[in-house]
Amino acid sequence: MNGTADLVKSIETLTSFLPNNPLGTPLESNWRYMTATYTEWEIATYGSIFVHEDKPEERQWGCVKLLLFSHFCIQAPMILGTYYFTQVFGIKYDYDSIPRWYVLAAQVIGCAIIEDTWHYFLHRLLHHKRLYKHVHKVHHSYTAPFGLVAEYAHPIETVVLGMGFFIGIVTFCNHMVMMWVWVAVRLLETIDVHTGYDIPWLNPMHLIPGYAGSRAHDFHHQNFVGNYSSTFVYWDKLFGTDKQYKDYYAQLKNKQQ
């Protein structure tokens, strides 16, 4: 017991030297205004809709029908249930309970690791010949992906792969702001890997160790085999499912020399 108390005290001492969140003052005033003005149901519902939908859209109308069905029939009910989820799991709304920025960052990284692990194994399963043509083939309608393709998928796939996103929330989430940050990060990441553009020196996502990026996922859409992870390269490296990807770019490099 004393050992645990000493460890906690040591961690608190170390974190006291970390810089404060530079957005602290504007965040605090706006967050306190929000919680004083709106009910928790309104914050959970309308805020989650805003965080989820406030992203750039590309007018690729071949995707729109399925996306509208997915948004209204699958994602909307989940968003409308956000408030009840927060009540069941005791997720807080008040400003004073917001985790410090480094705790928030660690929680989001934990969520990303869980989601990436879930995505790798379930995504790989969806490529099984008995499942692929019935479910995952929809997402692979586009061999050259663009932003909207990030959410263009069979409803079963939307639910099954989406479960990895929620496992992280159930595991780590203790405040509404953490949920919103994770939603925003995951959306930015999945759109990024489907943009078709890979410019590491312009993309801050590439500062994340082991980040796969759009080049890896572009190859997956072209090749249909390998590179099954959503965010990181580790599982593909461990199981050798990035071999064709490595061989392809090694051949390109040799041709350029």
C-alpha cells in the first residue's frame, strides 16, 4: 500500500513540471458557459453531432446514398444514445473534472491502440473469401480512395469495425471532452488515410510513431491483400501482412535508381 502511495506521489511530482494546457483559459471560459447554458443531454447529443459531422466533404455522389443511410440509421441512433451512455458509465461534464492534457493524450493513444488491434483482426477476417463479397467488397468499390470512402461501407462492416472505437471509450473515457477528442482524432485519421495524398512533412499525423498513413492504405485498396491495420504498422509487421507492400515499393525504388 505504501509502495502504491509513493508511486502516485512520484508521478504527481513529475507531472507538476509539465507545462499547462495553452488552451486552458479560453477552453475553461467556453466550457463553463456550455455546461451552464445547456443540459447534459443537449451537450452529449448536439455536441457529438457537431464533432462527428464537422469535417470537409467531397462531392463524390456515388457514395452519398449509402453514407446517408449509415449516418441516419446507424450512427444517428448511436449519437442520440450518447447521453444515456455517459449516465450509465458515470462520464463527467464539468470543467473541473477535465483530465490534464497529458492524461487526455494518453487516453486517446490507448483508444487508438485498442481500435487498431480490433480493426486489424476483424478487417483481416472480412477479407476471407466467404465474407468479402457479401460485406467488405462495398468498401473496396473504389481502388483509388478519397475522403468520403472513409465511411463508405456495408452497414454490417460499419457496426463490426466500429465496435473497436467504442471499446476504447468504455476502457478509458471518464469525461465528455475525452470522448469528443477521440471522435475527432479517429475521424481525422480515417479521412487522412483515404485522401490519396501522402505528404509526411506536411502531415502532423506522421509525428506519431508507427503511423501508417495514406500510402499504406492506398496500396491496400489497390492490392486488396495486406495492410489491414487502421492506424499503425505494428500488427502488419508482426504477422508479415505488409510483405507485398514492402516488395512493391522496393521494386519502385530499384526502378528509379
